[in-house]
Amino acid sequence: MTGGPAPRLRDCPGFGRVWAAATVSGFGSYVTTLAIQVLVVVTLHEGAAGVGLVSAARWLPYLLFGLVGGVLIERSRRRPVLVATELGLGLLLIAVPLLALIHQLSLTVLMALMAVFGLLSLLGDAAAQSFLPRLVPAQLLTEANARLGQSDAAAQTCGPALAGVLVSLFSAPVAVLVDAASYLVSGLLLLRIPVVEPPSRRAMSVRGIRTEAAEGLRWVYRHPTLRPLALNTHGWFLCNAAVGAVVAPFALRTLQLSAFGFGMAMAAAGVGGLVGALVATRLGVRFGAGRVIISCRALTAAAWALAALSGPHWSGWVVFGAAQLLVGLSMGAENAHELGYRQAVTPDALQGRMNATMRSVNRAMIVLGAPLGGLVGDAIGFRAMLWIAAAGFLVVSATLAMSPFRNARIDDGG
């Protein structure tokens, strides 16, 4: 006889609260994502370049401190970091409507707030992705990430629609309060997770940070299948940041959508993401993580090409919404496999540094791509920028298909 019954997620203590906390904070985050874009374009009267600069400020801390953050996370217990960062993010976001109320919210001030937001998110994200493997066995990581992806997709469906309603009835700064409340609730949920973490490996000091960070870099960029995945994902983030800078002005100005209409279009991405997350595990079992990710990145290219064909009339709005549906579908099916594969092939002692390395360079691509995409979009037109991004995503998919990662599977360890 070999072993007992197969492990189930419901039997993993603490995963339910992690799932609930991620759902709550994810819901609020999608409200803020749309509200901040509308705030920049409508309230502050900025163009795509302004949207790109705010996005770059949000992710700049990942470029500056990402590797250091990964080392420090591995020297600490991860639940306290998660709780502290979630509560800190909630308190920080309250400043947006307060500053708007006294007419002190400018593009510069918003960028500064988003930079602090990004620093807290950096620590929280590194802790979250490194915390999950301590709650869930390796064979359940794809399923666990798929569950988190399903919740994220559901939040993506409802969050932008709610944001459109709140912005239309009240204002974009007021809509940010929803996200502030969600982070506070998430922090309280995480505080009650029943988990005993191993003691910290080393003291929280600067000693040895360079050496430990270098170990994380070597693990990612010398691994036979993590290396092509990492490099390709960096390209994906560059394209996504560039197209993300022009989506709001394209929708609000070129397509002449209202804030509510823009929210509904973004909600379609959530519907697609939910469907993608629901079928992610089944696709991985049948085709393997490598082929699923490659196919999803090709679908992303097709989706943005479809968006570029939309126009300022009801049929064009339907096309734009359908494009967002496909974007969500591709990301929903892909994310669980990418995260699950990275976590499954990385030992616990390197989880924080692996995640920090991947996220830091990915977010560095946002810092570069968002302002660049905004400037190019303002210069040559938002629609032209969508076509450029679609071509970029197609190149990303093709290059990954030519790498060893195309045969990667989670269930056989590679």
C-alpha cells in the first residue's frame, strides 16, 4: 500500500482565510485601478503620458528595492509582513480622497502616494507568494493559484463596474475609499491564519544582502526552464505596461465611453479571467504549463489587435468589450500555471528571492514601458499604440514557443 487519500485544499489550514483576504483586497484593487486612471484623465486633465507616469511611480520601488525586499522577506516570518503591509496600504489610500477634498491632489502628489503604495505592495507581494507554499503542498499549488485566480477574476468583473458607478455618482477619489476598506479587512483576516512558521534565518540587517540577492538571481537566470520563462515574462510586462498607459484615454476619448461604460468594458476582462481560471487546472493537466502559457500569450496579442479595431459607436464598444474579455481569458488561464510552476521548482529557502527577482524585473519593465507607451500613444495615436502592443505580444509568444519551456509541466517537476 502506498500513501493515503490525495490531499485537498480544504484540508490545508489557513488557505481559506488567505483566499478570503485575497478576494477582498483584490475586489477593492480593481476599483482603484479604474478610479485612478479616470482621476488622472478626467479630474487632473492629463493624457496617456500622465497615466504612464502614475503607473511608473507605482512600480518604481520594485526596481529600486525589489531584490533587497526578497532577501528581507526570507529573513522574517511572512504572516506578520502580510498583515502589516495590508493595514498600511489601507491607511495610505485614505489620503487620496482627503487630499482631493482640500484641493491638494496633483499629478506629482499622486505619483508620490503611488510610490509609497508600491513599496508596501512590494513587501506584501513577496511575502504572499512565498507564504502560499508554506500552507499548500507542491502538488496543490496550481489548484491553489487557480482558486486565487478565480477570485481575482470575480473581483475584476465586479470591481471596475462598481468603480464606474461610484465615479459617476460621486467622484474618482471617493471610489478609492472602497479599496482602503478592503485592505483593512484583508489585514484582519490574515491576522487570524493558524500557521506556525519557522524562525527567521537571520537578523533583519543589511549584512549579506548582496550575496543572498545574487543567489536569487543565479537561481532564476541559470535554471534551464525558469530562465526562458523569466526573460519572456519581462517582455510580456513591457508590452502590457505600454498598452496599459493608453487604454483609459483610448476608451474615454477615442471611443467616447463614459466612466461607467469604461468600467463595464473592464468588467468583461474579469468575466474572461474567471472562465480562464476555472479551466486552468484542466488545461494544465492535458497540455502542460508551457503550452498553456504560450497559447495564452498568443491570445493576448489577438485580443489587443481586436481592441485596435473598435470605434466610437455601439458596435465598436462591443468589439472593445470582447477584446477585454479575451485579455482576461488569457491571463486567467495563464497566471495559475506561471505562479504554480515557479513555486513548485523553487525550494523554500529561495522562494522569497525568486519571487522578488521575477517581480522586480517585471515591474522594472512597467517603469520603462508605461511612460514610453504613454508618450508614444500621445505622439502617434492611441490606436497605433494598440497595434504596436499586439505585435509585441505576438513576438513574446513566439519566442517562448522556441525555448525549452514549451515542454514544461508542473506535475512532473519540470
